[in-house]
Amino acid sequence: MTDLFGLPLGYNNADVQNRNGLVASNGAAHEIIIENLAPLLHEFGRIRV
């Protein structure tokens, strides 16, 4: 599981809110999913926060 940008989720901080969505996969397809999401995130103006 990562956020929509492929970054690991971190819950070891004071602020544990996840503002970048969630992608869960079987692992084998995860990189392909993240790559396919990138143009959509760009189209909608989503940036890493």
C-alpha cells in the first residue's frame, strides 16, 4: 500500500492524516497502477503534499 504517488504511508508522525489517497495492490501490479495514475493526477492538478 502506498499513496497515489507511490510514496509509503507514514503513521509514525504527529500528523497521521493521509491527504494523498491510497493504492492497495497485490504488489506485482503496484508500479503499473502508480504509472497509470500519474497522468490523471497531473490532469487534475494533484501534487505531492
